[in-house]
Amino acid sequence: MLWIAWRILVGDTAKYLGMIIGVAFASLLIAQQASIFCGLMRLTVSQILDVEGAAIWVMDPDVQFVDDIKPLSENELLRVRGVEGVRWAVRFFKGLGRARLAEGEYQQVVLLGLDDATLVGAPQTILLGSLDDLRQPDAVMMDRRGFERLWPGEPLSVGKTFEMNDRRAVIVGVCESRRTFQTFPVVYTRYSQATMFAPHERKLLSFILVQNEPNVDADALCRRITQQTGLQALTRNGFIWKTIFYYLRQTGIPVNFGITVLLGFIVGVAIAGQTFYLFAVENARQYATLKALGLSDARVVVMILQQAVVVGLIGYSIGVGGAAIFGLLIQNRSKLAFFMPWQVLLGTGIAVLVIVLAVSVLSVRRVIVMEPAEVFK
Amino acid sequence: MTMAVPQGEGLAVVCRAVTKEFRQGSVIVRALRGVDVEVRMGELTLLMGPSGCGKTTLLSVMAGILDPTSGSINVLGSDIERLTSRQKTAFRMKNIGFVFQMHNLLPALSAMENTAVPLLIARRPRNAALAAARQLLEGVGLGERVDALPSRLSGGEQQRVAIARALVHRPRLLVCDEPTSALDAKSGHAIMQQLRDIAVEPDRAVVVVTHDPRVIEFADRIATMDDGRITDVRETKA
């Protein structure tokens, strides 16, 4: 009978396509908006993601997200190094600097200071120059987007100079880094150099990057560091989520995107629901005939569910496929953030499932309450 | 299954004091007002009468797709008013064939596929069901049109497919509701002839609801209804 359900479904081409378009549109809207939302959220944590090699971030207890800098004293570094299970702990500076270009223009930049000895937190992809060049006096490395923004139209090059805090900075390399939420150029330098580029303050240590001993659990070590130092210690993943939750709580971003996703869901229910219900109503006589001929209600329900699932699957595939193609097309061509993790696919799938089930319930009810005797009317 | 009504020799359907009431808002419509009638095996019985006299309601009750308000109905030895909904569904699937006024073919299925539907409902393998359907369609002269969709068939051809569908699972009771009313006289005559030729068998009863006097010649017995009651039953020489 499933074969007959399929034939009934595709037999009415206009409604079949209408239902698929409804579900596909809802899937597209939900997946696309959710992916843009995820992309935006990823921007907020891009600098945590860019710092590889350290399992734990240690910071002031009141820090709420990665850009919420509350500097520590140098003594805290020594205290953290004294905690059992810490393999190594290094300084990490993060702040905003103001670059004064040769032409006299000013540009705000994200300034990252890496531990002088180890350069932990250095960019992973270097397009021009080498990491060792950072050890030179006044040396900085800039991300590609920042370079293109400061010197538009010029080829990537080393040797350019600018000033920060009245100190000369020389670009010794260009690297690739993730886009940031503020979109400022990212400047990497040594910690000691960064403290000179940054406006002077008594305390300048933004974060302490920590690696645990191989046999020590990172979460357990975080708890131990907090217990012994009173500082906030988070795994890299924990810090990512803390930052994301901060933006979720404190900004209207999730509400705005949530409304769009909800609209997509409602539109999907409305279009697909109405079309599917009309489809069921118009095919009611066919179902009444089948019931008269001896088809049980249970099998009728299975047929309708099968039709709904087929429509849902095809519509979902088209929708998320369209969203993925949209993401591919805008990649590197637009400033729009787009990130489609598997959770977006799963969430969209669940939303579509809810749509088709809701739609099926309406149709099933319409067909089940129908008396087979209606075939004689 | 119970046997409340004594089953006479060769009786397919026995109705005793059957009533059926419908509620339309605050008004109660009495479609059947105590019907007593019998349908014999191996015969074609016509149920005749003016529009609204209760013919189709009685046919629906006999076929187990409508529950009577009161009275007893024994169909093929089963008191169907006592069966559960699920049992009635299974009973219809096994024992009853339907021919509808408007054919009620599934528009997305070919003639052969439509004919095979009762076998598919009975969970027969698809290939076997289609093979049986093809054979029956050849029997009603539609061997060349097995793959045609209903929209490509004439009214007469559609009704022949409907007859094939009604017989494909070899039911013991065939109920037909106005099978000729949507057809011209010639096609209607041909359909009745076909019903007479292939449907009427010693172990099968055929009940045809009609108000078309031209089909009387095909009947073995004619039950006339008026205002929800059987007013006359007479034998003919078909």
C-alpha cells in the first residue's frame, strides 16, 4: 500500500510540488538563518579558536567573555605555575591598540601578545614571513584581512611600518586568522612588545595560557587552579561556550534570529500544512474507497504518514541543500558570517519533522473520521 | 462470529427489521424504517425505487460500511452489526466487492493497478496481484488498455475496470450502486450484460441499486423500496 500512497502523492503534481516547496522554504529559512547565527557566534570566539596549543585559559574571576579583559598581576602567573598538574603556563596579552599609519590615519587593531619564549598562541597559517621573525625588534605580524583593509589594493608585503602608542611597529609577516566580531585588524607580537604598544597600565596580563600534564584531566585541573588561586580557569571549549552564552544572554542577536527561525517554521507549517490538508481533503474520496474496500484505519494512517515523510525528506533536502549552497556562494565573497554545523542540520530536521507530523495529524484526523459509506454519496 | 439470524438455504443476505436514522442538526431522518429483505446466492437482485427512498443506505448497511440503528443483518453467515469495526473491515476485504456509481478509481493508478487494489489491500504480492488484474481486465475486454490511466478511459471502460476491481479478489457478495447511471444507454446495457455474465455465479450474490428501468431484464429478483421500506419483492426471468 505504500506504493499506492506514493502514486497518490505524485499523481497530483501541483499539490505535491506545493507541499515540497513549503517544506523546502521552511527548511531553507531555518537552516540559513541558524547558520548565519552560528557564524556570528563563531565570530565572537574566533580568537579563542585561533589560539591553539593551550588547553586551559586562566583569567580574572569576573571575566565574562573573551573581550572582557580584566588584567592580572604577574604574581598570578607564578601562582598558576605552582599548581600541581600544570605542565606549563605562559602569558597572553589581548587588548585593543591604536595604529597610526604613515599617512597619519588611525586604525583600531586587536593586539595579541604571545609569550616571548614559546610564542604560544601564534597564528597557524603564515602567508608571508616566518614566526621566528617576530623575535626581531618592533616586529609584528598582521592578519591578511587587516593588511588588505589598511593598505587596500596593495599586494601582501613585509617591511611596512606604523606606530602604536608612539612606538614603531614593523610588519615582518602576514598570517591568516579567523574573522573577528569587531572586524578590526589583528596584530600579533611578543608579549613584551605588546605591553609597550598598549596604553600603560599597572597590570597588563590579560590571560594565562596553561597546558596540563598528560595524565591530568583538564577539567579537574581547572577546578584545582580556581581552588588554589581564586582565578577563573576554563578549558578552551568551556571558554568558547562562556563567551557564546554571554552574547546569547546580553545581546538581542538570538532573539532576532530566533524570530526569523520561528517565522520560517510558521511559514512552513502554514504552506505545507494547508497544501497537505487540501491534498488530504481532495483525496478523501480515494481514501474512503480504500476503506470501503477493506483497508484498515491503521494502514491509512501509515499511508498518510509515508506521504508526509516523503514530502518532508525531499523538502528538507532541498532546503538545507539550498542553505549550504548559499553558504558556499557567499564564502569569501561576503562579510556575512555563515557556519553550518551538524547541529543546524539536526535542528532543522527536527523542525521539519514537527511540521510534517503536525500536518499529518490534521490530515489523518480528516480521513479517519470519514465513514467509508461516503463513497456512495 | 455469531449467527443470530437463521440462515436459509442459499441466502447471502438476510435483513430483519433494519432501521437507520441519521441526525441532521435537530432533525432525525429515518432512512430505513424496518426493512425485511433477503438476497439469494447465485442471483442478481435489483434494489429499485425513487431517489431518497433508502436504496443506497440499505446497500451500505448490507456491505458493512454503515451501521444500522436497529435490526439484524446476516451477511454470508455473519451478523455484521455485531462485528467490531476492525472485523467489519476485514470482512469487507475478504467477502465484498464494490462497484460505485462514479467508478471511484484512483486517478494516479493505471487500469491494471486499480484492479489489483483489493488484492494489495489483502497483502497479496504485487506481481501476483497485477497478473490477476491483467487476466480479469482481459476478461472484460480491456486487455489492450491495462496501462491506461482512468482519465484516458471512457465512462464505460472505467466502469468495466471498476467491475474487474470488484471481482478480482473473488468476493461472495457484490454490491453495485447505480452502475449505469453515469453511462449512456448502450454502455449501460453492456455493463449490465457484463455483470450478468461474469459476476453472477452459484456461490456469489449480486445486489444492484438502480432506478434505471432498462436494467430490469438482467435481474433475477427485484426488491422495490419506498420511503425506507421494502414495498415489493418479485422474481423475474433474467
